[in-house]
Amino acid sequence: GEFKTAIKYHQRHLEIAKEVGDKAGEGTSYGNLDNAYRCLGEFKTAIKYHQRHLEIAKEVGDKAGEGISSCNLGCAYQGLGEFKTAIEYHQRHLEIAKEVGDKAGEGTSYGNLGNAYRCLREFKTAIKYHQRRLEIAKEVGDKAEEGRSYCNLGCPYQDLGEFKTAIGYHQRDLEIAKEVGDKAGEGTSYYNLGCAYRGLGEFKTAIGYHQRHLEIAKEVGDKAGEGRSYWNLGNTYQGLGQFKTAIEYHQRHLEIAKEVGDKAGEGRSYCNLGCAYQGLGEFKTAIGYHQRHLEIAKEVGDKAGEGRSYCNLGCTYRGLGEFKTAIRYHQRDLEIVKEVGDKAGEGTGYGNLGCAYQGLGEFKTAVKYHQRDLEIFKEVVDKAGEDTSYGILGNAYRCLGDFKTAIKYHQRHLEITKEVGDKAGEGTSYGNLGCAYRCLGDFKTAIKYHQRHLEIAKEVGDKAGEGTSYGNLGCAYRCLGEFKTAIKYHQRHLEIAKEVRDKAGEGTSYGNLGCAYKGLGEFKTAIKYHQRHLEIAKEVGDKAGEGTSYGNLGCAYRCLGDFECQGNLMMAFDYYHSSVELYDDIRASLHLNDQWKICFRDQYESAYKDLWRINLKQGQVVKALLAAEKGRAQALRDLMATKYQPRDSSTHSASLSWVPLSTVFIAISGPCVYFWVCVSEDNIQMRQVHVNNYKYEDELEFFIRLLNKTVFKEIGTRDTVTIENPLLDSPKEEKVANDVSRVDVRHSQSSALKKLHDIIVAPIADLIKGHDNITFVPEGPFCLVPYAALEDSNSSYLSNSFRIRVLPSLTTLKLINDCPADFHMKTGALLVGDPCFKHIIYEERLLVQLPGARKEVEMIGRVLNVSPLTGEMATKNEVLKRISSVALVHIAAHGKMETGEVILALNTTRENPQPQEKDYLLTMQDVVEAGLRARLVVLSCCHTARGEVMAEGVVGMARALLAAGARSVVVTLCAIGDEGTLEFMSFFYDALTKGKKASEALNQAMKCMREIEKFKE
């Protein structure tokens, strides 16, 4: 490893060769000089000498020398990161070796080609070349070369994440090195075994092998090998989270690299030191080291090293929260890996960009980059990279609140970590799964996964992972209401986060401790911890964490305001407002990805709810209504605003004069229902009802869902509703003021319809009396209440007294009312009934035809003088072709139970002969993308009123139609049979053709039906 001394001797050899006119010796000297400079990492100088050697070899007709020169030039260009140029030279060496019958040279060429393709991350191609090298080594009986072939085969398998296969090859290499007495080769085997075990997350075993390599390197005087040992020991201790020990080893590597003049090794040392200081949270120190690495990489022409420097600088700036600067560096890294043809490096580049955009809160862009990096890792069969991508994607979807998708990705991550034997990665997967299940409310399953993560973290010595496990266990126990146990775990997490200098983890610990102390009622202590979390979130640039901190501070000050002074309520309001503003900024960055916005909004429900509650506590009824409205149907509002392009869709003005009289805005908080009623212009009245003396919101929501289920049975629906017991593991008891109206219908013998009437209508009966219309803007389970069928104490239906409309939000009404007069079509109708279901097996059953639906649309067709689409004509493609150009859409078909999406006839042209859902199912996404200008859409289908109730509202087909541009949507809820449906639609369309509005026509049709003896119930 004393390369400078070697160069001195090679220079003397060159002088003498020139002096005596020994052309071949001169060429050899150049070859030796270039090898020495290459070992120093001075690849450009090395290339100069190799080129001179090549010229002389050609000049004297030394074919073998020409081959050796080509080989050495390939290795030098490989050192520069110019892998494609390197491959050209290695191919030339191979041709010459075959031409002159140099079997050993041929083997060397295959080995070098394998190494170059490995650098390009084309691992399967690399393996193919190393296998060929192994065959030749066995053929010529070169035992040492056979050992090196095993070594080289182990490395690409290691890169593929197949660590156990890699270990098998490295063990075989070790056996041969011992057999032939190759001490240096034995050291190299230990080195590779250490790296493979580190890849498996078995850090302690890895350290043992690297220590053995270090001993041998010292024994044989291999200074460069000694430096590599320090480098690997440093990286392994880094994997254990022991960054200070890692820094000591990296410093020792740096000293040796400088001592032997290894410029490339010096650059790597700076790189590793930067990563270690990054792990300590000392990002500015880390940047200094990464900048030094960048300078050296440019100086020696190491293109790959330059790319790594940009990558590491990007990661460090991410740690500082400077995500825009990070993106700039990651973009530069991506350009370089594309330039040198490093496909897997390209995947890593996209992954890093995804993480940076995630830090900015731009989750849509982040997921796009993570999806791209996953595609590349699959393409190049990089198991380790694919594994990491699944984990990152799972976390991105969890940040969006899409927990089921997150679980799917984390499960895939877990499968791969087990498959390749990555113990540390397996632990991380369990931790991520625990977080996703906790977000779904399954706290006991979450605890099971977090305990497994903790066990593995301790087993492999992963200190940072151990801290994270404690934090996650604390969160799960806190959700179960076990606050003291939670505090114990959060304190342990905080200690470890400080120990390993994990700044973001430290901030999270403070936030979690604040929540736990709030649960114990120690609000002042909670505030202290949340303030600390907020400071750190701002410091590291964690936007979502900052929003959460503001929300938690608002909650703690609100709780203090209940017991102490009004000033605390003002503080609470300011914090809630800041929280909501940040969440709105993040939501806006999701652009028009509806599903992500819905999930994101669902995750941060409490901040929006608490904001309007503070307004109410201060007696500001209208401001409370505006705050509650701001959180309603946000994703739908964004989609509709895109359609209608309003000049101003804001509802945040002091006047709500545009709101229709007798509009009832319903909200839930704790065990109470809140009603805002528009009595007259600029007169909003507020009523609050405490239901059944409940203590918790979950109890109230469960009771309303149960009543809805009972109602559906009483009036006969087209499907059943599954109700599960509420999760009361994390009780959030709310104090109820003494002046609140109280309704207790639990022991009443009246019907569910009457109970719902007592909860919803009776408390506001005096406010809506005398009006002809009533517009409900409901929340949560109140979205699925059949308002028209509610009965008073005299068994009179609500629809006997009012024409009823239901809205997702006030803003959606304003958007529709303010849209251009010519936006919606005035003519044309699309009638679809009884599509042909032949060949469609849906949910493992054949669908029956609907002759009643055919009669229904044929009857409407006669009324409107329109030919309906029925049978095989009612295909998905045909419906989508016509749906955007008509004023009326009426569909009578089967609907999907969960969402109300419509089952149509199979498309005649499709990619797969075997029918796929996309060939016949009219989805919510299809409808939104098609765009509608219909004034009215009627869905006379099973389940079309259905959908998942979320913070956004009911996410189903009716919502999708409004988002697509429909002015009004009518959905069926009650099953009255084919004869009843035909009669009802006859009355309904008769009223429409006479100029009645949809709500008037519906009301009239219901009254007409009740006048018929067999339908009046």
C-alpha cells in the first residue's frame, strides 16, 4: 500500500528503459506507473500512462501488452465512473486474450466486465460474467483465481439483497484463500463477509469479520486494506446508531488514506464522516465533509463519487429542513447517474427526490417519484432497493391517511426482508405495520407489531430502531387510555433519541409526551412538551409535525380554558387556526388527487372540529358555522371549483345571505349534535342537543348508525348495513354544558324513524316551521339518514311537510348556484337499464338480469321520446361516450355494495378475453374524468346511496357525479319492488315534464305513492 514509494521505483525503471532503448521495458514501466496511480485514486494520471503503454505495445507489436493496456484502461475509466467506456476496453481485452489464446487473460476480462456491469447495477449480467470467469479458473486449475471468482460472485448477489447466497460464495472464497495460503485474500474474504452480514442487519457478526480483516491487514502490512477495515467498521457502527464510534473509525481511515496518498479513499472517508455526523444531527458539519468529498471527486474525475456527494448533500439538507436545496442536489445526482448509465442509482435518485418532496408536504409528487424508483428497482432486479421502496411508499401513504394502502406496501416490504434475510429491515417493517394498524384504531395488533420491532432492534443492536419502537408502543398504549404506561415508553424514546442525536425523533417524543400528559389532565406540562415539539418541527422543517404541534397546543390551551381563564381560549384559537392553515397548505399541494385529499382530511379531522368549537365557546355562532363549513367536503369542493372555475367561491364573509332559508347545518362533537339553522336572511340560530346522556362521540355515532340500520330494515332497503361496535379503547370524554337540550330515546318504544326525528327535527321544529323547503348539510352517520321518511309523533312523514334536499357542504351549493347559466345542458337524455350481465361473474356470483329496470327506462323513454340503452347495448364505453352531452341521466342497474359504483354490460372491445372489472364497472373515477353537464342524474340502482362515511362526507357514486359536474343527483334508498318503482318513476317524470324542480317532483311523487293503498307504507 506504499504507492508513492512504488511510483518512485517505477519512475527509475522508466528512465533506465528509455536510456538503454528498451521499448518493451518502457511500456511495462508505463503500465506499472498507471497501476500505482490508479491505486492512489488518481485515475486521470493513470489513464495518461495506460495510453502511453498502449501506444508502445501497438508500436512493437506486443499483442498481449495491448490486451493488458486495454484491461488497465478499462479499470481506470471504471474508477472515474465512466462504466460504458470501461466496458469497451474490457471487451477489447477479451478479444485479444481469445486471439492470442491467453486463457487466464480471458478469465480476467470476464471478471472485469462483471465488475463494470456491477457498477452499472446490472447485477444479473455481472453474475453471468463472473460465472464464466469461475469456469475458466477451474478449467486452467488456478485455485487463487477460483477463489477471487467466488468473491466477485458474492458481491452482486449482495447488491441484489440475496445476502445468504452472497455469504455462501464468500465462505467458499475464504476456504480457498486459507487452502492456498493467501493471507491477503483471506482478509478480503473476511471484509466481504462483514459487508454481507451488515446487509442482513447482523451488525455484531459483521464487526467480528471486519475486526479479523483489520488484524490480517496489519499482519501483512496492507495499509490500504487496513484503511478499508476502518471504513467498514465505521459503517457498521453507524448501522448500530453508534455514530461517535463510527466517526473514530472513519477518522482513522482518513489518516491512512492521506498517509498512502489514496485520494479516492480520502474522498470516501469524507463521505463516510459526513454520513456519521448526519446521523448525529450535526448537519452543518456533515455538509462540510460532503463538500470536501465533492471537491476530491471532481479533482480526480470520479463521476460516480461526484454523484454520491450530491446525493449525500441532498440528504443532509433534508435533515436541515431545507428541502428545496435538497431537491436541487438530488436532481444533480440524478443527472449524473443517468449520464454514467447507473440504472439502480437512478432509482435511488428518484427515491431521494420523493423523500424531499414528502418533507415539503407535496405527497402527490413524492409518491410519483417513489413509484418510479420502485419500477426501476424491479426492472434491474435490485431486491434491496425494491424492499426500501415498498417501505417508503407505505410511509408516504400513511402520511396521506390511506392506511389500508400503506399496510399493503408494508406487508410487501416485510415479505422481501424475510426472503433476503434482512433482520433490521424486518424490524422496520413490523414497526411500520404497527403504525398503520394504530391509525386504523386496531391498537392491540399495533402493540404486537411494535413489540416484535423492539425485540429485533435489541437483537441486532439497532439503537435508533429501539427508540422508535418505544415511541410507537407509547402511542399505542396512549390510544388505549393507559397514559402512565405511555409516558414510560415515550421517556425511553426521548432518552435514546438524544443519545443517538435523532433530532426529528426527539421532537416526536416531546409531542407524544405532551399528548400523554394531556390525557392525564396535566395541561400545563402538556403545553411545555408541545412547545418543544413545535420548536424542533420548525428547526427540521417538518410541516406535518408543525401542524400537529399547533393542533395539540390548541387542544391543551382549550382544556385549560375550560378550567381557568378566557385568555387560554384565545391562545387555543390561534394555535388551531395555525394548524388548519398548515394542513390546508399541504392539502393544496396534493393538487387534484381526490383519494389522497380525502384520506389526508380524514387524518386531521380534530383540528378543523376544535376550531369551530372554540368559536362557539366564545359565543360566535356564525364564525363557528364558517369554521365548520371550511372543513366540509374539501376535496369535492376542489373538484367542483375546477369544473366551474368560479370567480369567488368563498363562504368566509360576514354575511350568509345567499344561504337558503331553513337550511340546517349539522355537526357532531363529543356526545352532542349541533344545529345551525338559517331562520331568515343574516339570522343564523344555534341549537345543541346532548343525546342519551352519552359521554363519548363514538357512542353517539354508533347509536346513529344503529338507528340507520334499523330504519333500513323498517322501510326495506336494497341491501343490509354492517355495524361494528365502536372502538372505545381511547375514550375522549367531553364535558357538556348545563344549558344544553337533552334527548334520551334509548328506552323509547317508538320506531327508529321516530327516534331519529326526535334527535334531528324536534329540537329545531320551531325554527323550520312555516317553510316549504328544508336543506340538510349533515356530517358523519347523519349523512345516511333517510330524512324524507322521518316520522313525528303523529306518524306524519317529514316529506309531507317539506321538500327536502341534502348537501355535502354549503360551498358546493354556492358553486352550483354561481356557475355560468349555460354550463349545464338543456336538452338530451341518457337512459340506461337492465344491462346484459352475461359472462360477468361479480364477487364470485352470476348477476341476475333486471327486467323491471328495462320496463322502467322504456317507460321513461316513451315519456321523453328517447331510446334507452338496454341489454348488450348498455356497455360501459357507450355510456361514457354519451354521458357528458346530455341534460338528464337515468341509470337502472346493479350497484357495487361498498361504493354504489354501477355494473354495466361488457365492452365489446377489451384487452383481455377474460372480463376484467374495468370492462364493465362504471367507477367514481370514470365519472369524474368523463365530466358531466347534466342538470339531473337519477340512479335507480341497488346501493347507489352508499359509500364510505369519512370526514369528507359520504365518498360514493353520488359524490362523484356532483364532482363531475352534475347539478342535482337523485339516488334510491328504499326498495319498493319493480311495480312500485315503475309507478314512482311515472309520477316523478310526469312532474318533471310539467316544469317542476327535482326536489318538488320527488316530493309530489312520494305523496302520490302514499295515496295508493299498497304503497302508502
